[in-house]
Amino acid sequence: MTDGLRKGLTSYGDAGFSLFLRKVFIKAMGYSDDALNRPIVGITNTYSDYNPCHGNVPQIIEAVKRGVMLTGAMPMVFPTISIAESFAFPTSMYLRNLMAMDTEEMIRAQPMDAVVVIGGCDKTLPAQIMAAVSADLPTVVIPVGPMVVGHHKGEVLGACTDCRRLWAKYRAGEIDDAEIEAVNGRLAPSVGTCMVMGTASTMACVTEALGLSLPMSATIPAPHAERFRLAEASGKVAAAMAKAKGPKPSELLTKSSFRNAQVVLQAIGGSTNGLIHLTAIANRTPHRVDLEVFDKLGREVPVLVDLKPSGEHYMEHFHHAGGVPKLMAQLGGLIDLDAKIITGQTLRDVVAAAEEVPGQDAIRPRNDPIKPEGAMAVLHGNLAPRGAVIKHSAASPKLLQHTGRAVVFESVEDMTLRVDDPALDVNADDVLVLRNAGPKGAPGMPEAGYLPIPKKLGRAGVKDMVRISDARMSGTAFGTIVLHITPESAAGGPLGLVKNGDMIRLDVEKRSIDLLVDAAELEKRRAALKPAAAPDWAKRGYAYLFNETILQADEGCDFDFMRGKGKR
Ligand code: FES
């Protein structure tokens, strides 16, 4: 028997002794034989003083344990890495794959029949799902849930779309020091993840659409009692899965479920990061996220959820309006309702149970969408041979077809130093270009794609400009911003060939991004480029592994040897 405590015995060359020894030590914690003979549900603990988004994790864990024990199994909590957006240097994305490796190996190394992963702050859910998919043990995902909203002078505020909006006002001189300080204490009024449709909310909704979490788990606010009841119910489901030995992620994650996830990603006005994470998750399965198919879906799927930054509301309003089940009900035939979820039910059952909330306006019907097309478009052109992404639902309509003069920044540091220089030759019609900010270049593809409007233009009332880069952008950000230009400049992409004053043409309707410089001139510039040397930061340790094996954005930025079949 290789279940429960007998699973994955430590190698001492004598299985009986290995089990004997394991029981000797675990009994030191006071467990009885009755407890130790039960199926085991592992529960990840990502609580950290550095991660306020995960502030309710201890309470969630207690509720999960209750659910597991009520169902006759044994809960065992174990720690993994925790990553918080604003506490990760150089950027949280640099650590996502480390967390995925840590979580996968700890699921594999320790005896458990099912696992509950509890996460939320942007990179954590993707890392945990990548791990769960690779370990392929029955898995229940519990997002920690969004914060409740803040209030300031009668206005409803949310992290961090309003952080950016108000900081831009402060930079433009419209808000003084005292007010920005007051706002600083009001933007995040509770534990939980950012309550706009940022990456955390996006990935929680995508997880629900993939069938890996219980219905409504994406949207219940982090401090609400309902969140802990959901955790208890999740514990019960995990215990049942441990006993039944399924369903495993490999049984739930099908071509249809990935398509459903992409439809939901478009319909919620989701974060561009969601596309990278979903691609990385799919690449650990036999399925793929095809950028062309994703773009085509974007033309068919309307944005129905009215949340910032594409719309007006916040996650708690989405929740009270019926959450992801109601959204999928509104999407109707765009969702494959035969897809299965962790409980063994189908999305048809989930949608049938969706609540009807009279008068709600956070989830629109298909005949009255927020935007007739989906949130994101995939662009190609001589600047982005393998693609680039724009969240056009949060862009300025008048800039979606635009030709402008390039103002180039060599790196994030260069941009930080020069963007506010009064002597910078820049005007509102120019295109701000940031390079060397991709997966290898920065490293870790920081969320620097939301280049600030140069102060002198901000003060003159300019609210948006076309900005392009090989970086990412926070899902909470907005503007006419082209991201994930692939290949990145540090990997020889054509973004590295742009010079100040070149003309760049963006045409979102035609899905194109082009540098208006002839091919012969570009060839000349390419020939003059010096071959890239291995950067100093990448000489040892995790940094070395990262630099050697990180994939580009169109492949999900996983390590090349971590994909489903390993290194190809
Ligand atoms: Fe953690 Fe936004 S900072 S979810």
C-alpha cells in the first residue's frame, strides 16, 4: 500500500524501516495511529510577514483543516516560498519559476494524496498551478481573495489602478503631499489581493474557469466569513479527492478548459500577465495557448465584466453580482459547459446554480457589453516577429491607430533617470520605447511597461501616450501600452534596432506594430550590434539558471527544461 504516510518513503534500502522511522518522528508531534492511517491532504502555507496579500492565509488554513478532518482525512500543512509583488527584487516574475519548482518538489517529496494550494498575490497562483500540473496530484486551488475597497473624500478607491491614477495626478501637481499621504493609507484597507482586475484577480478567475477551484472562489473578499466557509468546503473536496485519487489536473485540464480560460480572460478585461501565465501552465500539459487563436477569440468575446482598469467596479461588486458562474452563464455558447471541475461536476452545473441578482450592473449581458471585443489583442510586425500584446480595453481609443516618433530608453534605469528630464526631446505624439526590459534583459521582465508620462507632458495635461516595450505591465495599469515584444531586445529582437526619431506605426485594428525603417537599414544596424556578453548578475546560482534557460513571453517565460516533456 503506497497511500498516506506510506507514500514516497525515504530511501534507506529497507521500506519497513523507512516507514518505522517516519512514524517515530511524526509521533513526536503527538499524532495517533488513527490519524496517521488516514489519507493525507497537504496544504501549502504561503503566509509571510512580507506578503500582506496573504494575510488571511492562517485563517484559511484552519478552515481547510476543519474541512479535511470533517471528511475523515488528515491535513498536513507545509511551507513554500511566498512572493509579494512590492517586496520582490528585482521583480516577482523573476521568482515565479523558483516558487513553481519549490512547490512541485515539496508536493512530490512529502507523503500526501491530495494537495490544497493557497495563493493569490500575482505570481503565486500561476506558480502553484504550474507545480500542481507537473506533480499531477489531485489539487484544489484556493485564492486568498480580493481586498475590500477603500474610500477617500467620497470616492471609492482600489489598489492598484487608483494607486497609479492618483500617483500620476501627484506627479502632474494636481494632488499635494498631504493628500497623497492620506491616500496612501486608504488604497489597501484590508488583507487580500488587489481588488481591481489585476493579475491576481485575473488568475483567480482563470483558475475557476479551468475547474481547479470551487465556484465563487475567485471573488469572495479576503476578510469575509464566506471566504473561510469556502476554504472549509475546499478542504472537504480535497479529502474526497484524496480518497478517490482524483480528479487530477491532467484529467481536468483539457483543450476545452484552456479555451474556456482564454474566453474568461478576454471577457473579464483580464491582465496581460494572465496570458503569459496561462501559456506557461498549458506548456506543462499536452495543450497549448496559441496566440493567433487567442487573438481570434478576442474578436468574438466581448468584455462583460465592468471592473477597473477596463471599467468602473471592483472585485466585491463582481462577487455580489454572481461572480464567475454568472459571467460564464452570460457568455453562453462561448464556454464549453461540458468541462469538468474538481467536484466532478461540469461547468453546466456551475452555471445552472449561478445567482440571479436583480439590478446588478457589474456583469453585463452579451447584448450590452463594456467593450464589444475582448480585452487583449496580439500584434505582429517587423518590431515583434513573434508577437506583442496590447490590452486595448484599457487603452485610449484615439491612440489605437497612431504613428509617432520614437523616444528610446535603453533600460529601466535609463528611463528612470531621463524620463522627467526637462531637456528630454519628447512631445505628446511621440512613442516612448523601452528596451532591455524583457525576461533576460532586466532580468525577469519587470512591470515597467507602464512608462510614466514625462512630467512636463503630464503637467501640460497629457494623460496617455503610445508606449512600447519588451516588459510586462501590472494588470492594474491602463493606457495605450504595447507589451511583451518578442523576441526581446536582449535576445536579439528588433526592438534593439530602434533609434531616436525613427517612426513607429501602431494599428490595433490591423493587429500590427511596425518600425518604419527599410529592411536594408535595419540589416546595417543589426550588423553593427555588439554580441551580447553574459551579464554579471547571471554568473552563479539561481540567476545563472534563470539566464540560461528562461523562455520568451510567447512561451510563457517558464524555464526550458520545466515544460511538459522537459527540454526539447
Ligand atoms: Fe499582491 Fe496586488 S500586490 S495582489
